[in-house]
Amino acid sequence: MNTYYLTAYSKAGEHLLNESLQAASDEEAKKTALQKLEEAELKEVPSRLVKSSGGLLHFHP
């Protein structure tokens, strides 16, 4: 399992969501992250998903 970090921001730069998650693959992590954003009604705010090793998997400006 790999560790990923999901962060969503307000337009003022405040953290609205800042969580870590575990997933077996990058695709699984991205799917889980997008689902979490949708559930929290944060799909349209700036967000990013990064892998603990440093790879950027999702970025929404």
C-alpha cells in the first residue's frame, strides 16, 4: 500500500480538506480522492493529490 495526500483549498488559501489515504495503486488513489471530494462537495475548488514519493496525480486549479 502507498500513502497519498489529498488537499483542497478555498480561494483564500485556507485548507478545506487535508487527508492522507492508503491505496494499492495510483488509479485507485485517484478514484478514492475524487470520490472524497465529491462527498465533501469540494469537487470544484482547487485541489491536489500527491503520492508520498512526490508524484502529482491530480491537480484542479
